[in-house]
Amino acid sequence: MTKLHDEFAVALPVEQASSACRRAISAIGWNVNEVGPDRIVPKIGVGLTRNPSKIEVLLQESGDRTVVRLNGRILGIGPLQKAHLNAEMNRLRDEIELAARAFAGH
């Protein structure tokens, strides 16, 4: 199993950061598999295009910002699996940052 991690901060309180993350997941076309106050697990892909990867989104408030941690894993080991997971995590991070900027602009 290949595992990757990414961490970044958004200038939002945790409640708004959670909303921005859920909006980003929806914008990609994924569903939310699990949701809690500081944890979101998207269901990656739809139907037959489901991917063997899993990304967990963890949120931790830090002053006036929220630290977003992406914990990703995919079945298999090798450069193809790692590249696939990395691309999905980057796509999710880009969408979260875009949604967070939209929230901060309101």
C-alpha cells in the first residue's frame, strides 16, 4: 500500500473550512463517504470508475486559520499508484484552496 500526506492552511475557522472542503469534494464530482466536525472522507470516483484510493481530510483549528491535512493511500506499490494518488490529492487540494478563497471573499 502506498501512502502520501499533504498539509496546508486556509484562512478560515474550522466550520467554514469544513464547508469549503465539502464544496470542493462536490465540485470534483465525488461524494462524501464520512463526515465529522474535523474529519471528512470522500468517496473517490463514481460507479465503475471508483478508484482503489482513499483520501482522509483532517481539519485542525490554529488561531484564525485551519490546518488541512490530507492523508492518502492506494492499494499497490509503485510509481503508477503513487502518481495517481498524488494527482488526486493535488486536485483535491486545489479545489479546497479555491473554495476557501471563495468563502474568505464573502
